[in-house]
Amino acid sequence: MVREASIGDAAAIADLHVRSWRTAYRGIVPDAILDGLSIDARREYWARAIGRSSSEPSTDARIWVVEEEGVVRGFAHARPSRDEDAAPGTGEVRSIYLAPEAWGRGLGSRLLEHAAADLRARGFTPLILWVIEANLRGRRFYERAGWLADGARHPIDFDGVLVDEIRYRRD
């Protein structure tokens, strides 16, 4: 089941967010960054973000969760694009993460499609997302869902270690 996130989901989102990063990005992002991730800090961040999206509809941001047997297994954050070169009306799937134990079971596909469908229903087109270039598992996931790299890239600085992100697009 996919539904809009509530404040009560912040702890589950934070936990799976940190665990997903530590699993997906080990060997890509420096270990010190991954090991230093704080579930408490992520919980505070997501509680604020969920609060803003539900109390300030004008932000146009939505946070979705996917549940399995009543347990939050993943989340997606969708919003208008903030890319400087984005055409007006471009939507962005800002983030999508699943608990590592939920990978490969179709939950991510359902969640991604729901977030994209919601953006399209609200008039956003085209849609974009960013993915770490070396995250081959993530890139295959997006490509199977019909997203294509559009040639845009930028580095993320992890305490002096630059990691490239590439942009994917779906029209």
C-alpha cells in the first residue's frame, strides 16, 4: 500500500533511510560519512519535512510511504524541480529509498510509479530525478521504469571526496 506520509512515520523513514544509504552507497561514499549518519537527525529532518508538506500545501512537495503488512518499507519525496535549467512545471522525485530487506520485491516500483503519477496528475511534466552515477543497482531500477539519463551531471562533495550524480528524465 502506498499512502501519504504522516508525522508518525518519521522514525521509520529515518531508520530505513540511514540503513539504505549504508547498504547502497558502501564503497561509493566514504565510510566515515556513512558510519556517521544519525537516525535521530534524519528523524528530525523527516518530521519537519512531513509537517511542511501537510501544513503548507503550497510547497507542492509530497512524501509517500509504501507499507507491507503495516510496516513502512520505503519512502519517496516528490516536488517541483529546483534545477536551474529546468523548464517551468518540471517535477522531481527528490528521493526514493527502501529498506534493504525490501529490495527486489516490487515495492520500489510501486512507490516510484505512485510518486510520478501524482506529479503528473498535478500538472508537472517532464519529470526528473538524480542518482549517484556509480549506483548501478539504482540506475538499472530507473531504466527498467522508463527513465533515461539526459546528460546532466554534477558532483556531490563528501568531505573532499567528489561523487558524481547524473540526471534521469521521463517525459
